[in-house]
Amino acid sequence: MKNQSTKDIISQNVESILDSLPEGVFISDAHGVSLRVNRMYEQLTGLTQEQISGKNVRTLVEDGIFDCILNPEIVKTLKPTTRVQRLKNGKRLVLSGFPVFNNDGELKLVVTFARDVTLLAQMQEQFAAQSALIEQINDQLAYVARNKAKDQAPVYQSKVMTDVVKLVQQFAPTDATLLILGETGAGKDVLARYAHSLSNRREKLMVKVDCGGISESLIESELFGYMPGAFTGASSKGKAGYFEIADGSTVFLDEIGELPLTLQTRLLRVLQDNEIVRIGSSQARKVNVRIIAATNRNLLHSVEQGTFRRDLFYRLNVASIQIPPLRERTEDIPILANHYLTQYQNKYHKKMAFMDVTLDLLKAYAWPGNVRELQNLVHSLVISLTGPIISPHDLPQTISNLKPHDSTYSADILTPTRSLRAIVADMERDFLVKAIEVHGSIQRVAELFGVNRSTIFRKLHLTKSTTDAEENSKL
């Protein structure tokens, strides 16, 4: 009697039981006729009991209400099965269907449970897309890194810079800490990138940190990262510092002499133990980074003044390179000037050339801003000038108005064995040769500057027939 009473209670409350389940329930008979759905199924699909009851599941598929059903497969195999179903509204459900048999072993019902996985599917698609994007970006960054290293290889021809580059090539393949010394704008950044491009870490991007360009209150968190809620305004997720980001690669600490004393101690730990500790954490994290440092300061003098740790100085000074200022390697000035000229004329789609006398004046200038000042000057000339030839008159007065004894060109000009007419003829010939190089033909130069071709032949000391033959051979 007690068991019968329990069955009655369950039977009387089966509707409420179904509606209390957290999953959608769809009940159909052995012929595929829809019998009952619960409240959760209605919420998941937007379909009501009245809309579904009595309809065959095959008809529901034909009407496009959903794209697949389990009933026919379960009726055929008499085994449970699972499928992903897409509804007309785009929602995705995971269906798990089970056969229900009577006491004689005959199939009577198919009960299908439905769970919404739309959000999960979207997240999986987004994750797959983001993973593909990350992989693509990593490939692009590696490509950029390799090509940027090629673009930023040192440009030089002087003996002193040849020796410097040999040292870089000697130190680069090792993991030794590299210290690059030199005046502002001398090219420390270029040598650092060049060293990284020759190292075993070249496939990963080098991370550059401007120690003098980040405020003292921020540089600690930028270098070492922080834990969630470590300080006011900190991200709730925390943040990795540059040393963690560069794990397996190189960290370039530019203007290391500007690093506050409090952080010098923490940097020493990175060099000694290959460990960092995020702000707000007591747990050390291992990092595998190669450090290249650069400064325009006299670090030994800073050590004596007490503004730079002596032990850190010795840790950094494992392999040291001194870049001479541009004024001490004047042979590099013309090749650098033409290098930047090519770079910027390609960028702005122009054709330009330096006169030799212009390059001589550039060589005579002291260049207090070093290579960076020269680069900025060439950039300015390319965007401001319209003519194809860069003459002394196009230079700033600080360069073009150099006194005769300051100019390497002045000795030739003031030589008493040469007449003014001969000097002017040489300058005209120099100008015309450069113009022909830029514009490609004597005919084009004659049109642009309003002179006869015969005049150009005469000033170049060429015969017309010889020049015509040379121009035709180019064609």
C-alpha cells in the first residue's frame, strides 16, 4: 500500500517534476509524435507545449524549427545518442536522447534532454579565431623583427666603427650582458637591435624600455608587473612586467643611468638570479632574459657620486662597447647622409641627390646631436625641398656658414694653383652629373633646367656622339 501511494504521488506530480528540472525535456513516442515538453524546454527554444504537442518530429524538421532530431535514430538503434541541434533562432542545444521501454521490452517513449551551449560554442569559436589571430600576429612580428633588424643594421665605413661592429658581432651570440656607451644620438639603439638580431634570441621581439622616459612612480610596475589590486588604480587582473613579457628574448634598458636607486637593487636580482617579484607578491618568478643596457652617462662617475650601485655597474659591465661620436668618424657622414636620403626619398616618392660640396660641409660640422641630428636634417631636407639637388644653400646656416678653416672643402677652394673659373666648372659638372643620376637622361635635365644639350655635353667634357651612344645602350 505504501509503494502504491508513492507511485500515486509521483504520478500526480509528474508535470511539476518535469518543470522543476534544470534541463529542457522533450518526450515523444515510438512513432515520433511529440507528447510533452517541460517549462525549461519552452524557455530554451521559445516553443510552447501547445505548438509542439501532437506534431511529428519529422514535420518540425521539415518546417525548419530545428535541423536535427534524435527520435528516429533511437527508435532504430534502441540506444541512447547525443547530437548538437541548431534552432531556427540560431541557438545551439546539446541533445541527449534515451529510449524508454515497457515491461515487455518494447520501446514506448524517447526522452530527450536539451542543454543550451550557444554561449559555449561562441566562446569556442572566438577562442579558435583569437588563437589563429595570435599565431598570425606572432608570425608577422617575427617577420617584422627579422626585417627591421636588417633595416637597422649599422651603416658605416670608418675604421673606428668597423672595430665597434666587430665587437658587437663577437659579443652578440653569447648571453652576456652588454653595456653600450655613447653620447645621445650616437646610435646605441641601432647597435642594441643589431646585437639582438645576431643572438640566439633573434626570433623573438626585443623589448625596449626607456628608463628615462617613464616616471619613477610607474617604472617599477612596468618593469616587474603587479598583482591584482596591488595599488590604487591597479588592474583587477594584475599585469605582467617587461621582464615577463620578454621571457626568452632580450630586454634593452635604454638610458640605464636614469634608473632610480630603489629599482637598481631589483634589477640586480634579475641579473644574479634570473628572478622577478611582482608588486604586491612575495613569490619569485623565474625569467629567462638577456639584458642589453645603454647610457650616455659616465657610470663609473655616477658610482663615485653614489647615484649608481657599484655592484650593478660591475654586473652590467661584462661586455662593454663605446660608440664614438659622429664628429670623430667623419668618414661615416656621407654614407649615413645618403642612406637616410634613400630612405626618405623612397618614403615621399622623390628623387634627390647631395652635391659633393654639400657632403663636404656636412663632414665639417660638429654634429652635437650625432647620427640622430643628421637623420633629422636629411628628413627635413627631403620634405621641404622641391629641387632634385641638395646644394650648400639648402643647409641650415649653422652648417652652410661655416668659416673657411672649419670646412674640409675650403682647402681645395683656396688653393692658389686653381682658378675660380676651374672651381666653378667643377661645381657645375658635379651638379649636372648628380642631376643626370636623378632624372636618368641628359635630355630630361636639359628640359628641366632650360639649357641646351650641347651645353651640358660641353660642361661635362663629353662628345655628343659618345653620350648618345651611352644613353641608347641604357635603353
